[in-house]
Amino acid sequence: MTKPNLFELPSGVQLVYLAEGGANVIYRFVRKPILAKKDPKRPLPPPTHDTDHYNLPTQLKGKLLRLRKETPADISYTEIVRNFDTIIRPLFNPEELVDQTLVRLPEGLVASCNEQLRTAELNGARPEKRHGGYLCLHEPFGLLITDMTTAGDPGATLAELKPKWLNQSPSAPATAHRCRTCALRDMKNRESQLLGRKEQRSFCPLDLVSGQYDNVLRATGLIKGCKDRSRLAHILYRNPTLQRLQSLQKTERDVGLHGPAAQSREMSLAMTLRDCTMFIKIPHDERSSVEIRLGDLDLKTGAGGKADYWRDLETRLIEQGWYRGSNISQNSGECALHSPRRPSQSYLA
């Protein structure tokens, strides 16, 4: 139910396109119109460091605006925030989360943003894979989310990673030589090979929560956003937020073959915790504190065939030998479950 005192976005606030995913578009707030010469080929201006925070309403400072797209799931922001407040928020400390709160949108804002997106498609300024996806016209709210960009601190760097499965899948074979994340990566890379596409490299999540610093350092070589691997490794080594996430994943074990039944429409906290994103804002001054928050924590649903997809993936990983590392195309060096690294028993579900 909408709160009577819900903050309404001021009609005079300008929005600058920042990024988008499959289900949402993210905007930055600018109080006054940007006076720079307009380039007709770039209707979606790039992020600017001059966010004019001093003229923004207090509620918008340090925030970005998230607007949802029209999707088959059609889950309203009211429901998303309710789930976040009642299920996700109690699991973490406030400073560990990319916060999100409802904001009422002024009339016509979404339609105007959609026109910008269409214009951007015509001018080649919008990623081609996002063409045809537009904002939901019947969603009256947006979400104010914590700004984890470095716009307010140009000297800082932002590392971004998906921790993924920090424990082995509970339905993986006892003799597995691959964790769930590495097994899936190997399977997808094999598919890429057959299609002549580029293979993907990624760190082993078990290295992130290793009790050995060298294993954490190894993982940082495949994390984007921070060139100082040693500093990032010291930040992540035995990091409390990562440890909390690993512990929660151990508790929420309804995954793999033990996950939601095929055709289920149930929400899955377990899968949500295994697909969130960690944002690490690292100040230039090493004496300043590092900000680490988890985002992408909208509850996942098994609807739309997702539950069947999750179960089918696990079956393929088991039956086709991807967990065992028995496929000749598999790289032997990425996973912590494969020698010469000896993982701690804490990785095992």
C-alpha cells in the first residue's frame, strides 16, 4: 500500500541516462539543464561528474533513479520494495545494501524517457541488444537507489563483481572437480566454441571466500574496475559482507535439483542470493574508508519457465560431466576445486 507521505519526484529535475539492463534503466539526477552544445547523434548524454548536488532536493542527493521496463514478469515496484523491505533488508546491515525506496513519478516522465530511448536507437546511441525494450507506462513509481558510481569522487575507482555461488551446489556429485559456477562457465564456453564465439573467463567464487590470501589475489585478476589487484585483494580477504553472503547461501539451499519444481511461480531467495552484484567503491586515499554494497537483490521468481530452466541446467551439469571436469574442452586451472589448490571444507554445502 502506498504511504501517504511518499516522496514525489520534482517535475523540474532533469534526468541523464546512465545505464540499462534487461529489466530497468538507470538515470542520474541533474537539477538544471546541461548547457553544453547538443549533439543530435547522442540523445542519451554520457554520465557527467557535475551533478549539481547542491541544488538537488535532500532526498535525491547520493541517489540514482531506477525505472522499470515492460517485461513478461510485470512485477510492480511496490511489490519489489515490499519484498526487499521484508525479506532482503533484515538479512544485512544497512551499509551493506544498495538501498531502494519508492518515489512517485511526475506525469509524462516515463513517456518522455521512452521517446529518448527510441531516438537513441535511431542514432545508434543505444546498445543494439536493448533495442525494442521500453519503460513501463503503467508503473507510477520509480526507485531511488544508492549511487555507487564515482561521479562525486573522480579519484575513486569502482570494482564490480558477481560473487555467484560461494558454496558448492548441494546436488553436485561428491567427486566434483568443479564448483557450480565454474562448471556452468565451462559448459557455456563449450557452446561458444561450437558457435565460433569468444569464450569467457571468470574467477572461481570459492577463491573469493578462501582463507588463503593468494587465492583471493588470484580472483582479483578477473574482476573489472580496479587495476590495483593487491589492494582489492586485501579489501576482499575475509570480508564480512562476503562471509555473510556465503553463510546465507549455506542456509538457503533450495537450489540445484532441490530448487523450485518445474513450472513453479514461487519466489526464490536462494537464487537471488546467488545472482546479486557487489559494488566496491575504493577511494584514492588509502586512509579513507571503502564502501561495499550488494545490489541486484530483487527476488527472483520461478515463473515464466525459470524454475524449469534452473533445474534443467543442474541436470545437464551433472549428467554431461561438467561438474566432474571430464569434458576435454574444460580448462583445468580456473576452479578452486581442481588441484593444485586445495579448498577449505567451508566451500562444501
